[in-house]
Amino acid sequence: MAVVRDLRVLLRLSDFRRLLAVRLLSQCADGVYQVALATYVVFSPEKQTSATAIASAMAVLLLPYSLVGPFAGVLLDRWRRRQVLLHGNLLRAVLASVTAFLMIGKVPDWLFYASALCVTAVNRFVLAGLSAALPRVVDGERLVMANSLSPTAGTLAAVAGGGLAFVVRLTVSDTDAAVVLLACALYLCAALVSLSMAVNLLGPDDGLGRSRLAGALQGTAHGLSAGIRHLAEPQRRKAAWALGSISLMRFCYGALTVMVLMLCRYAWSSDPDDGLALLGLAVGVSGAGFFVAAVVTPWAADRLGPVRWIAVCAAVAAVLELALMLPFAQLTTFTAAFVLGLVTQGAKIATDTVVQACVEDGFRGRIFSLYDVLFNVAFVGAAAVAALMLPADGRSPGLVVTVSVIYGAVAGAMVRFARR
């Protein structure tokens, strides 16, 4: 396979191997930590979970990415990136150990969430540092290949970490704090591997004439505003419509995610461990949909065009989500999880293509930062809306119908735009 051949070529580069090892360990630890946080909030026997608690956990996991992300690059152009990877992972290990202590002790929820928020905020700097450092360990000819394979490998590591957390939680220890301590160990391993690289290897270079920090931060805010104005230009409307559509589809996916969490916890099982196993199955089925989307979308978008493919994805979701979710049965819901994983990821891949094609190169970074903000805020907003609509057991026909209507509206709007 071409992917295996490309990866074999990259792995001959020793510095790339070390940077990739840091990424894999860091993102595996992220997957473990995030699942531990979710299971503590949703599946702890001593806690009466509510949709509001789930929404709060999602905000803790995702909002730092949106709020810190656009400004992380400003600081990464001032700090030694090797040191960011070292100290960032060490700091996360310490903060995660605090989270484990708070899980064991009887503390107010806000203190637990504050600890988790600090861990995920530092995470944004580590991930951005990994991306910024990549050109320092790969030559120009292989950079596109590395940009394709390295983040994908990191995502797979995060998924593997989540699976490892499920296994540990269900078979080795029924304490979420033990799972968090596993994440601590992986963060420490990532920090140790970063020490194998020279301090100056990953940059940034000295003497680049960088502006003052306050001015750079202000410039970042102005840059995002300029990106929004760029999207408003008539020739960029396709990108603006695609971003609006994927944000609404992400909103729908987030609302249904909270519903499935509540169904697993209360409607389908009275045992938290059984509910956790059901959630793991739902996540795996949805992940299979993501994988199928990666295979199908290039073919479908090439024949239909990215805009029409987004419309098809939304239309399929509108019909099948309504038919499969309303019975609130396990089999139909897991089938819906697969479908929604496929159409959500398919629409995202198409949106990425539209943005890359329609946006000028000088604005592309800012638009993708805006894209990141919209994507995560939509998911958190959906969790908040679901918290208001869902009953205790998660069965809400009103939410299912609302989501179906939103999917249908997205499909209709994109069809009309394609015809214009």
C-alpha cells in the first residue's frame, strides 16, 4: 500500500521518528484522559449524571481548543518548541494527577472541572507545537506526505488510547482515577522522549525580528477579522456556505452524542459498567463510519462535486436519523451512529476541500482557525441545547425531530446554492 510505503520512507528520518513518538504518546494519553473524564462524569455509580453535567464536560474538553487555538501560534514562535513539548507534557502529567486526586476526594464539581480545563488548555499548545515543528524534521519534498500521515497517526493513537481506557476501566480497575493515572504515565513518557531531541532542533530560529507579544496577539485577533471579511467576498461564498453547513451538522452530531450517552447510562442498562460497554460499542461503530467516509468521499465528491456531496450527506442524515433514532432501540441507534459518523465525516472532508480551493493561500491559516472555532463551539452549543431538551433517560422525540429538520434545512440550502 502507498500509505505504508510513504510511512516507511519517513521513518528512516531519526528526528521525525522521535517527533512522531512524542505525538503518539501525547495523543494516546489524551484519549485515555478524555475517556476517563467522560466515564467519571457519566458512568460513576455514585453520581446521578444529568445532560447538564455531560454538556459541562464537553465544554471543558473542547472550548480551550477554540479559545486558545488561534493564539497558540503567537507564543510558539517565541518559545523553544522542544521545551514546549517537554514542559507541556510534564505539566499535563502533574495536572492530570491532580484530577485523579479530585476524583477520589469529595470535592465540588467546579474544582474538578477547573482541573480538567487546565489539562485540555495545555493540550492545545502541545498539539500546535507538534505541527509547527514538523518542517524542522522533514525536508520539503516529504513535508506534504508527513502532514498527511503524522496527524492521522496521532488521531489513531487517541482512538487507541480511548479503547485502552475502556479496557482498563472495565477489566482492571473500576476506578476512573486509575485510568487518569495511566494517562499521567503516558504524558511522562512523551516528555522523556522529547528529551532525545536537541533543544534547538525544533526552532524557532533566533533573530527573526518578532514583534512585541501584545502587538502579535492583537494582530492575531485582527487577522481573524480579516479572514471573516475574506469569506464575505462574493467569490468565497462556496466556502462560507460549506462552513455554515458543517457547523450545523456538527451541532446535530453533538446533540445526538449527548442523547446516546444518556441512553447508554439510563435507558438501556441500570449497571454503569454495562452502560459503559454500550457506549464503547457506539463509539466504535461511529468510528467505523468515519473510516468508510474517508474511503467513499473522494469518489463521491469527484462525481457530484463537494457542495452536492454535502447536500447528499445532510439529506441522508435527515431521513435515516429520524427513522433509526425514534425507536430508541440499541440496534437502530447503533446503526444510526454508523450513518451519522459517515455523513458527518464525509461532509467535513468535502468542506476541507472547498475551503482549500476557494480561499487564498494568505488567508487559509486564519480561515482554518475560524473553522476550528466554529466546529468545537457548535458541538458544545449542541450539548447545552440537548441538556435543556433531554429527559433523565435520554428519550426525547422532540430532539430527534429537531435534529432531522436541521439536517433537512442544510440539505435544501446546499441544493439551492449548487443550482445557483
